[in-house]
Amino acid sequence: MAQLGAPVVWVVASHRLLTGPSGHQQLYTLVDEAGQRTLLNLGLQPLCYPRLPLERLEGALATVDGILLGGSDTNVDPRRFGERPLRGEFEIDTERDALAHALIRLAIARRVPVIGFCHGSQDINVALGGSLHQWLRDLPGALQHWEEPDETIDEQYVERHFVTCRPGGALERMTRMGRFPVSSLHSQGVKVLGEGLVAEAHADDGLVEAFRWHDPRVFAWGFQFHPEWGWRWHPAYGRIMEAYAGACRERHARRVGAAHAPLQPIVA
């Protein structure tokens, strides 16, 4: 792949059966629009490898400087964490699950920056052996984490509740804030954190809202909220996205530098 002059971020695709104006349904591959625009505005270049066979995963990962897993109307398949789906109306994207979860594990192993929002954070948690609450509305004492059907898009992404960072933790240092308001429009949420993940922020009802990979040398973060929306004016969101962009730039410098390093002579 030719060098684009900017860090390249793989935006993981979703797959949806959509109904056209004629009333016929057709399967489409969709890529997160808000995430793409935010990447571009941060000087990064979004890219997508839709429906990539898993045997090509290693080679494709070597061409990018970051992974972004955005939100989706679909749910992570509960069978991936050992449960049966509790509600018949759940839409499950098995193709995204299969590719995203393998990609997350490999990206962390190769130290490629990973960020997940909403469904994307749930992908990270389940990929690393965690589990999810399937339907937060059934939890006693839960805050309202979900949007209402009659809300506009802008209303859906307003700040719905606060999160509190782990005192002295990595998110508090990153955002320079101990508590801030966040968006919230999701049905699933972390039940048990995956292996190697550290909780960095909770909602007031105890739900995990942000977590990271335990090794600080690897930028791998999941956010139940949406820092890609409103990152220009929300101070915590902006600092999160700038931190991710910085990690991608560092990866890009290493990758491009290695590609252009002079060959060393073989010493007999």
C-alpha cells in the first residue's frame, strides 16, 4: 500500500439489512460516519477492510496505525460470552463480531492503538473474555443509559449522566478531570471486565463507562460514551481523541520509519 502521508486508521465495518424506497431489503456494509469525520479532522486517514478473511488479518493490520470500533444499532452476540440472547428483537452482526474480536486481540498483541465507542467498547470487552448485561433497562436502580425513540439525533447524543474517573487513574490524567458528563445511548453494558482490562470510570449506578488495557505501553481503550461526538467543545472528549491521535502518530512514525530503514549488511 502506498504511503498516504498521514496515520491510517482501520474503521471496523458493521453489516445491516436495510429497506430501500422500493420496499425491498438489501444487505449493506456500513462504516461509522462520525468516527470517520473526527479522524479526518484530527489529521488521520480512515480506511476499511470489510469482510476481511481472518487469514489476511496480520497482513492488513501491518498497513494501519490504529483501529477504531464505532457504535452500531446491533448487539454483540451473547453467545460469545456464554449466554443465549434474552430478547427476540436483538439484531446481531455475527460478521462484525468474528472480525472485530480477532482483530482486537491481534492489535493489542502487536501494540496497534485501539479505541472503541459504545458497541465498540463492548466488542473489546467480550473479545478479551468479558461479559455484558444484555438489557440495562432490566437492572434495578440503573440510570437511563438509553435514548428514547422520539429523540432527534442531536438529542440522543447530549450528555445524559455523569461519570467519575478512578482517582489518580489514567483517564483522570488524560482528561485532567475527575468527573464529567457523557452521552449515553446503549442497551448493553459491561457486566464482567475482560482479562487484562482496568476500569477507569463508572456511572453513578456503578456501570463501567471507560476501561483500558492494563499495559500503559499499549493504547487500547473502551468508552461506553461517544467522545467522537462533540470532541471539539467537550474538554474530556477532546483530550481523549487527541490522546488516541497521538498514539496513532507514534505508531505511524515507527511503521514508516521501519519501512524506510536502510538494509543492514549481513555479517558472516
